Amino acid sequence: MSTGPVDLPHPITRQLFPSPVLPGTGWPGDPASPTTPVAENADDVVARAASTRHLELLDAQVSVCRACPRLVNWREQIARDKRKASAAEPYWGRPIPGYGSSHPRVLIVGLAPAATGSNRTGRAFTGDMAGVWLFGALYRAGLAVQETSVSAGDGQELIDTRMVSTVRCAPPDNKPTIAERDTCAPWLDAELKFVLPSVKVIVCLGSYGWSAAFRALKRCGYTVPRPLPKFGHAARVEVQPPEGDAGRAVVVLGCFHPSQRNTFTGKLTVPMIDAVIGDAAAIAGR
């Protein structure tokens, strides 16, 4: 269903927005301004990610990135056409920056935003059933202030925790290409360099997040086992910081992704996700 160019009210603030949302127009939590530099290609991503000196600035530049034409077209098409159930809402329709603490003890790494979840709400893991499972587990572990997360501006906050996606734009069929994954990787590397000094544990949602986290840790100088440990639910690996680095070892935990395929079939249950998130909270000293 297409709503054309009509501005629609945000579900929390009721402020009117176009779909996709323009940077700096007042969307809750939007880190960008109208003058935030835009990465237009892979080389731009490398240069901007390497030169950014503050996490807030990194989030802003991630949120306006246009380096992958296929993903830009898809995320904006979804924002314009919308799903029937949310046709009365504006859609964010931009990349999803990291969300949560700037000095996290727990880092959660996922695959990519959902087309009508984060791509609609503008906040990681917010607005779909995977987020219902994840935020519920975080709340029960004392890592979130609310059990649910439905929209940016709903009062949700993470405690000593941050969420990131390996690929920051919603991909068709939830499958980014290898080129798109690699183009987005410098954003993840830069974010890790900002937050790793405080991180004690990384929770990887699914095998994609697992592999991406280890690749990024290796690029950041951490000692990653070879061959790469096999992903599995509750898999646990400790990686050491770069030699001579004052940082601490980081524990990497595997968790089945809370996708509908996994939760509907019983591959992932509430006790299973609670066990992994609870383990992460304990490692983090929560």
C-alpha cells in the first residue's frame, strides 16, 4: 500500500514525518543533522569510519550512509510502500546506528535490520517479534528498563548494553551480499574500537553475527582462534586483546537468532535465550 509523499504522525510524538525520514528533522534518537557527511560509496565508508573521533559522530554518519545502491533502494521502497498494518506511520527508511550505552559491558551483534521492524522504527531490534524476544530477555536480566520496545521515543533504555547490526540497512530477503557486508564492515570496526575498552562480553545472534564479530575482532587486533570456533547456542569463546594493549579479554557467546523461524519451531525457547542473556549479564557484573 503506497501513501505517496504524505507526511504521517510518529506513533509516540505525533510529529509529522515523510518516509523515509530526513536527517535532523526531530525523529526521536536521530543522531544526524541536515549537514552530517554522507558516505556515497565503499571508499567513503572506509575514510569516514577511520577518521571519526567520537561515537556519536559515527552513529550520525552510519544513519545517513548511501554506499550500497541495492540496499538504499530497498529500504526506501519499503518506507514508501509500507506494510498494511503500519501504513498510517512514517517509516525511518535509513541505516540503523548502534543503540544503547556508549560504554557498554555487553555488546549484542546481529545480522541486519528487519524491513518493517527497525527500518520502520529507526531503532535496533525494535518493532518486530525478534525484538520482543530479545528485549524481554534483556529486561529479565536487568539490562533493559522495559520489557518491550515498540518505537523510538517509547522510554526504553539499555543498561550497560549496546546493540549493533553487521549490516546497517534492511536487505531484501534478509540476505545482504558479500560486497554489501564488506562495504559496511568499517562501520562495525570503528564502533568496536570505541566500545571494546569497556566490553566484557559479546552476544552474537545467529551464525552470521558470530562470524562477523570474530572477523571484526581480528581486524581490531584481537587474538581469534583458528579455525574459527563453530557457532552454536550457548557456545562460548574467550578472545585476548592485542599484545601490549591494556584492554581485557572478551567473552563471545553464541545465541540462536530470535527469528520467527526459530521461535515458532521451538529451536529457540524463552529459557534458552534467558540463559544466554543471563550469562552475559553475569559476566558483565550485572
